[in-house]
Amino acid sequence: MQNLTTPDLPSDPPVVNSEEGVSLLVEVDFKWLMAGEGWWIDTTRLHCDPAYVANLVQLAQASDSPALQSCAALLLRQSPCAATLPTH
């Protein structure tokens, strides 16, 4: 008879900062909602290019989707480059 053992599993799940988790969820929501409008997101630029973020937010705010508009506002508030976004 074989002795079946389970692999060693970590006893505690990795700890995720709740703020980081919320930020990630907003980003994922934004990417899916934008994809639904036919716009694809470059994640690298989303994290480091203020002009790119500003352009995406403008596109999202001009859409007919209240969910996308709301998500864009959340993304804008939590964007690491929000302080450097160009003003109109």
C-alpha cells in the first residue's frame, strides 16, 4: 500500500496590504472595462507615464459607461503618478 502524502503547504497565506489589494482590483477592473470599450491598456505605462494615464482617464470619462467613469475616477485618485498629471 502506498503512503500518500500532501505537499508541504504554507501555514499562512501571504499577507497583502489591503490598500495594495484595492489598488490592484481597481486597476484590473479598469483594464477590463476599457477592453470592453475596445481600448487596450499598457500596464507598464499605466504605472509610470502621467500623460498616458491622463489620456486613458479622458477616454474613460467620455465613455457612456458609468462603471468605467467611476473606475477611472478611482484609478486617478490612487495613481502613483496622479500628482504629476497634466492639468487642463
